[in-house]
Amino acid sequence: MLISIALRALHIFLVSTIAVAILLYVSPLTIAASMFERTKSIFTNWLKQLIGLILQPMILFAYLAILIS
């Protein structure tokens, strides 16, 4: 069971890291979109996704620390 939890945690960490990298690559487009009122929602949704994906590994490792201890 511990091995399956570790593999799942590794999968979540890798996916969130790759997603953060992709979101950072498109950041110039989204930051430019924040200048206009019609496309401001694109920036806010991008920012919410970025914050969520950055927090996800931290919460995951905190949960794993509690589970293991």
C-alpha cells in the first residue's frame, strides 16, 4: 500500500510541475490579456490555476508526512 501511495504522490507531483511549467510559458500572453477588460477573465483563470497547481505539491507532501508519521 505504501508503494502505491508513493507512486500516486510522484504522479501528482510530476503532473503539477509540468503544468506549472506550461502555465509559465504562456504567461506573457495571459499578462497581456489582463490589460483589456474583455480578456481579463483569461488572466484571472490562469492565475487561479497557477496558484492551485503551486499549492498542490505542498498539500500533498504535508498529507504524506502526516500519513507516514
